[in-house]
Amino acid sequence: MQKSTSKAGKSLIALTIFGIAMGLLEAAVVVYLRQLYYPEGLTLPLKPASSTLLLIESSRELATLVMLITAAIAVGENALQSFAY
């Protein structure tokens, strides 16, 4: 039981660090995008984004979700643990 708890603790710490790093990365991307597309600040009406930019942004968001899900699957020992992570 001790080994299992220790592994779970290490997994939780690793996933927490991974999650914080991913969150900081996502925040940095948002800051960069706002500086590029709204250098004067966010005002209404918003500038329309091109379909290419929307596809790239949607792909980036999907890739982020895939990375988070994959990390959870990697550390979970079964489906329930992976879901919990």
C-alpha cells in the first residue's frame, strides 16, 4: 500500500507541475495574441479573425487538451485513475 500511495503522490505532484506550466504557457500565448491583434487594447467591436487564424487557434486549443488528457492517461493505472487525474 505504501508503494502505491507514494507513486500516486509523485504522479499528482508531477501532474500539478505540468498543469501549472501548461497554464503559464497558455497565458503567455493569450498575452502575445492580444498584443499582436489588439495593440491599442481590447475594444468593441472586435476585429474579425481570418478563417486561417481561427483554424490555427482551434488546433492549438485541441492540442492543449490532447496533451493534458494524454498526461492523465500516462500516470493513471486504470481508467478511473486516469479520469480522476
